[in-house]
Amino acid sequence: MTTNNGGPAFPCDHLVDDDGVSLSSGMTLRDYFAAKAMQGDISRVGYYQREEHMLTAAKNAYAMADAMLRAREIT
């Protein structure tokens, strides 16, 4: 199963090769959504002192990003 990454978050038309393939698509929309979710979580909790807490927060951020991508398909 392939994870829906939403494609590029900030695509640039002008950065393509001769075949029209993007040379620099940057971060994916999934990564962008996860970063925003993580930012919100950190602002609520503060910061994490233990690595396992950071890993759990990161997994939760990607779960939220996946939910946001699914919601885009529904609406």
C-alpha cells in the first residue's frame, strides 16, 4: 500500500527538466500537514524531554496529516 503524500506542498512550474519532470518538488503536503500538527501539539504541551515522547508526538502528527489528506478527498 502506498501512502498518499498529497503531492508537493509548494509546487514550482518553472523547475522542470526537458521532459517536464519536476526537478525540485520540495516537501510533500503530508509532511507540511504533519509539521503544522506537530507545531500545534508542541505549543500545547511545551517540549518533550524523552525521545519516546517525541516519537509518539511525531507519529500522532502524521496520523493527523493522513486524516487531513483523507478529508480533502471527501470534501
